[in-house]
Amino acid sequence: MVNIIKADGSIEPFKEEKLQNSLRKAGASDSEVTSVLSRVEKELRENISTEEIYRKAFAYLREEEVPAAARYSLRRALFGLGPTGFPFEDFLARIFEEEGYTVSTGTVIEGNCVPHEIDIAAYKEDHSFVAEAKFHARPGIKSDLQVALYCQARKLDLESRKICEADVCGISEFMIITNTKFTSMAKQYANCAGLSLLSWEYPKEHNLHDRIRATGHYPITVLQSLSNAQKQALVSRNIIVCNDLVKRPQVLRHVHLSERKVEAVLSEARQLCQIL
């Protein structure tokens, strides 16, 4: 049994089912999963990092199918929505809008004691919530107990406040969202205090990964036909999800692509988001 080193530095045995599941979630076929897994397992060695395993699997999957490779890279693509974290907030807003919410970002709400700048405030006819978005630039960094304690204090100060004038707009839920993970203590405290947590794989169902797939809103940072510099140039122009690129293809002129390259980018975006 080969041991691997995770992003947070911990060590655990390599489990082929984890890699299989991540490849299937990316949309890889059974034959592609079998092919990629076989090639990766031949290159395993003691204390190989999960990052290196990812790079190998991604490279092999890209040889098989570009859209599947893009979906497989989704978790790491979220790190491209930095470094400030504001694009991550905008991305989350797009997800919630697709779920039927009216969403605002960077809203200031007057609390019982002090004003609070709220990363995300959202409401629809049967639910409303506010959220603190914790963006991390590396996978090994987790949102911890201190974050949960801080958010609980904000939640208490915002009791009886509203995010819009309608009756439904009382703050019924305070959510903490991260692009990485929460520590076990953060989860324990949040569950006790009544805070909601959302991360890549938490809760078990309807987590961030599930919600991205359900809405079809993939960040443009997953696109394999663009360089990192080109992705950042588009993000700076508020092109956050692939749908934005398909609807506003003219923005690609700002990254100086040839007509052939533009078609390749748009084709990949359409396939990834299943826009026909």
C-alpha cells in the first residue's frame, strides 16, 4: 500500500476509489477512468503528493477529453478566482442567482451595535440568508474555529435586521462559505451555534461542488484553451463563468486571440457548460 501526502501535510494510504470518483464526477467515461487510473497507478511511489497525482491524472484525462479534464480541474480552478477573493464572491453570487435568489455583494447592514459589510446577501420568496466568503489561495489552508466564532458574533449583532424591505428578508440563515475545507472544530462549533457551512465537499450533499454542477456555472478559470494571464484579464472585466464568455464573445478581443483560437475557446466553453 502506497502512502500519499495530502495538501494539509497529513499522510494517508492511496485509495483508488477516491481518484475514480473524482474522475467520474468530472464526466469521464468508464473506459477513460480505467485508462487514467491504470496510468497513474504505474507511477505511484511512497509519499507522493496529492498535487502530483492530480497533475498526472489531469494530463492523462486531457489527452482523452478536454471538457472532462476541465471539470476535473474545477477545484483547483477556484484558486484562480484570487488573489483578492472578490471574484470568488461574484462567482458564488452567480451560483445563488441561478438557484433563484436575488443577490447582492459587499452590502453594508447596520447591526444592533456596529455596521457590517456583508460579502453575500440573498433572498427569494421562501428564504433569505447572508454569507461570509472565505477565499484561500492554497488547498492546505482551512477555515478554522476563529472564523466560526467571528461569524457567530456578527450573526448575533444582525438579529432582527433585514436585507431588503420585503417580509421575507429577515436574516434567517448565516452561512460561511470557503473554497477549501473547514476544521473539525469549526464544524463542531457551527453545528452547535446554528451557523451553516458550505465548502467544496461539505455538507455531504448539496455542497459547493454539487451546486456548481447543478447550475452549470463553471468559472472561466477551468478553461484549458486560455492561459492564466488571459483568464485573469477576463476576470478583471467581470467575465466570471463560462456562460458570460459565450454570451459576450467580443471580450476575447481584449486578450488578443486569433480567430481560430477564439473558436477553440468558445467551443470548449459551450461543451463545458453544455450550451448548444
